[in-house]
Amino acid sequence: MTREIHPIPGHVRETLKKEGLWELYKERPPYQQNDYIGWIAQAKQEATQEKRLKQMVSELKEGGVYMGM
């Protein structure tokens, strides 16, 4: 079974670059990058998408954390 590949939305890319986290994001394994993007994009409400984006940013800054694990 193959995973759906989620394209990175422009606002997520811009946030990562603005926060200086683009390189850290790209260092993550492809499945983690894809899981983060899918998780953010699947939220129906914009507020939930923003909350999830903030969590991803926080986890990238902290390092060693992946989706709360």
C-alpha cells in the first residue's frame, strides 16, 4: 500500500522559511514531512490548521519530536 503524497501548501512553506526551519523540515524523513502536511491539510477549520502548523513549528524547533511522540 502506498501513501498519498501531499503537496506542501504555500503558507506552510512560507512559515517554515520565515521561522528559519525549512532546512530542519527537509532533514526529516520524507514520510514525516508528508505526514505533517497531510495532518495539517486534513483539518477542516482554518483555526485547527493553524494550531497544527504551530505544533509542527514547535516540534521542529525542539528537535527529536514527531507529531507529539
